[in-house]
Amino acid sequence: MTQISADQFAARLEAVCLHQGGRGLPRRLRDRQILFKSATLALSPGGTYSEDEINAALLRWLDDVGRKIEIDHVSLRRHLIDIGYLKRDLAGDFYSLASQATSDLFAPAVDKLNPADVIAQALIRREKEKRDYLKKTRTNRPENGDG
């Protein structure tokens, strides 16, 4: 399997978060992996986070990126641990990024992406396309209705 490039990552993140959305996590494993990776990109490798800090980061991700994904931050956190994106210390007090969980799956350039910016730029682009389409349909409409 070839690595997911930054462009592929951004395109699928947009598709999943803006076009599909709803009904929990996507069925395709690759799309779930992209969502999970995007939810952890704001975390620093080697950083240690309390449960409150992880919850806050995941809530921000849900607000900025995954607002159409029907999942709560607690379920998302559990998925991230279960699939290996996050690890929790034995006492369950602190979380950190799993070191090599996704290194083979994603191209290194993916780590430089900001998922919130990807979604914000997609929303701006979609709004522009919508305005352009409406403008085009207005200019192609006959004036008196005889056309």
C-alpha cells in the first residue's frame, strides 16, 4: 500500500468532513485513518497531555474539522487509543502520541498540515464556487422569460 500524500489526505479529509459527514465514523478504513490522524495533528510528538487537555484538543477538532461527524470526544478518544494513535499511561492519567503508529501510512508532509485550515479553505472555495454558479445562472437567464 502506498503512503497517503498530503494532497490525498486533504482531499479525503474535505470529502469525509464536508460531503459525507453524519452517521459516526466512515466505513472505509482509509477514511477513518485520515480522520484519526487529523485529530492528532495538533498534538506535539513527545508531549504528555492530561485527560482534560486531550478532551479540549478533541473538542476543538470536532468544532473546527469534524463538526459533521457524529461522534463525541470521549468515543473519539477511545478510538484513537484502540487503533494506536494515542497511548495512555498505566494509571490512565496522561496521554501521548503513539510513536510509530502511522509512520508507514502517511507521507511525512501530512504532519505539516493543519486540518482546520484544510476545512476552512475548502469552505471558502465551496462558497466561491456557489457564488460563481449563481452568478452564471443569473447571466444566462432570459430577461423577459421569452427565451
